[in-house]
Amino acid sequence: MRRANLLGPLADLPFRHLWLAATTSSVGSAFVPVALAFAVLGIGGTATSLGLVLLAGTVAGLASYQVAGVLADRLSRRNLMLTADLVRLAVEAGVAVLLLTRSARLWELAVASALLAIGTSFEGPASTGLVAEIVAPEGLQSANSLLSISNSGTSVIGPALSGLLVATAGPGWAFAVDAASFAGSAVFLLRIPPLHREPAPRQHFFAEVAVGWREVSSRSWAWSTLIGNAFCNMAFAIFLVLGPVLALHRLGGAGGWGLVSSGMTVGTLISGMIAMWYRARRLIAFGMWMVVLTALPMLALAARLPLYLVVIAGAVGMLGVLVLNTNWDTAIQQVVPNELLSRFRSYDFLLAFVAMPVGYALAGPLQSAFGADKVLLACAAIAVLASAIPAALPAVRAVVRHRDGTITAPPPRARAVSPAEREAASEPT
């Protein structure tokens, strides 16, 4: 495919501003983990304290996804993303002041972690829906790939820059840079012209949440893929916990694990480029088959391979991640009604993030009971099965991209009817 076609969405001014906003805010998001960790430790916190601060963010984020999905389907998605950026700007600036004045307390950092997670949870479903509003169907794959690549790229440079800034100037200045990144993102979002959306009749909040769930559960290709992803994420979370532990004894410590992590990040970048270039016909099934590769770094570590082979396995193992994510976003943006898209996406986020804390919690007890190598081998088997089984299902294979770029999927078993559709159906003919 020609480069002009791959980068075509950037020629469209609204998407270019959205991409710049997403890239800028991704830099800020990539700064947070390093800055927050050293902020907690810098005020006398312990590993347990840091765990509690991170747990506050995880719980707040999980609790916010369904609210975010409903509001993103009700309101202006651009304005919702703008609000999320401004909230995170205020929080980051506040934390920066507290740290620079040496007056930060642990509970304040826990609250900040929760507010930042809430802002991020509101951004995701709104962004998916906004892309579908401003990009033509034939450009969705390239648009989603560009967003994925920029997110992966910032995840490489963000932590490194944050670590350097924390080491030289302290975590307070890192949070100040984070705040500036969200200010920049807000500026770009403001340059996206307001989009006119017909306001849909509103239901009770929980009724609208239920409509979003029925939209997911009525599509067997969707829920089977999401269940597979949940198990795969759980297995990978266990790997992320046991990997650093084994690296201390087998890979030379933190430096070795850092190389493995860098290899995995390079893999995700290549994955994004594959997704941009290659248009698989059975796009969800192809993505799930690619995710089977995530078993490779688990197997390499369990087999006690040399560091360079573990690094290569990590890079190859991540090749499928952004392929699946990009193909998934492109598919749902075409086959799910736009007024339900953000709620549909919120369940995707919820399922993925619910599964990972389970893996984090199970890693230690499983290692104590069975040994790290056996646990990693089991995780590799789970990753393979959780990806291959959905990929082979007829419903998943029936999600097809046609030559003109349109995507079709099996009709919902009992598709959720949106308020707008219900009102239209009730009008006299």
C-alpha cells in the first residue's frame, strides 16, 4: 500500500489535531508511573504504600469505565476528552506544587492516582467514538494504526525521559512536565471543530449501561474475543510479575529485564506498522492468531534461554498486540452503531483491566506453590489457547473486510436497540 494511503488520515485537519492531542497526552501518561513511584518513595513511602497508591488508581479507573461509556455516547466526545485533559492538568499541576514545596502526603498522592485514572478511563471510549465520527470508513485502519504507533512510541521515550528528569530534578518537575503535556493536548482538541450529533432520547443511566452490555453480549464474535483477551491478559500479567523476579537470577538483574521490556516495546511498534500496512480479510481472527505469539517470551524465560534470546522472544511476542487492537477498533467502529460505540468500548476496557489485577494477585501464590518455571509454562499454554480458540470460531472468522474497505460481521443475536432507533420505530408512518 502506498505511503500516501497509509498516512492519508493525517491530511484531514480534524484527525491530525486528534492525533497530535493523543500523542501529546500519551507522553504525559507515560511520565506518570515513574514519577508517581518515586514521589511515593521520596516522601518516605514503602513498597506497600506504593501498591496502595496504584491500587487506588486501578479501582477508580475500573469503576469509571461504564460511566465514561454512557457519557461519551450522550455528550460531545471531543468535549469529554477535553474535560479529561483539563482534570488531569489540574491534578498534575497540584501534585507538582505539593512535591516541589515538600508538603505532599501519601493520601494526596493516592487521590491524585485515582483522579488520573478516572481521566484516562474517560478518554478511551470517547476517543474510539470520535475517530469513527471524523474519519471515513476506508481510512479507519490507518487512523487507528497511527494512534497505536504514537502511543507505543511515547511509551518508549516517556518513562526514559521521566526517569532522567526525576533523577536530575526530582519527581515534582516530572509532574509539571506531565501537566504541560495535557495542556498541549487540550489546545489541539480545541482546534477540532465541534461535531453535530443528533441528541438521542435519554434513558435511566443504568438502562443505558445495560444497552451497552446487550450490544456486546448479543455478538458472539465480540464476547468470545473479549473472553480470550481476558485470559491472555491475566497470563501476561503473571509474566510481568515473575519476569523481574527471575531476571535477578538469570538475566543480570534490572538491566536485563529493562532490555527485555525494550524488546517488547520495539515489538509493539513493529506490530503497529504491520497493522497499518497489512489489511487482513478476516481481521479479528488474524489478530487473535497473531496474539498467540505472546507465549514466546514466557516460554523463553521458563526455558532459561540466554538474555539475547529472551529479548528477541519478547520482541516477536509483541508483534500481534497492536495488530489485534487496531483491527478490533476498526471493526467495531464500522459494525457497532456510533451512538452505542463508546459504551461497547467501555466493556472492552473493563474486561481487559479486570483480568490483569487477577494475574498480579495470583503470581506470587502460584510461584510459591508450583515454581516460577511451571507457572510460566502454564501461562504460555493459556495465552495460546485463549487466542487460538476464538480465532478458530466461525463467528470470529465471519468478521470480514471486503475489497472496498467495508467490514461486515454476523448480525447480533438480539441487538440492543438504541433510544434513537426506538423513537424512530414508534413514529407513525
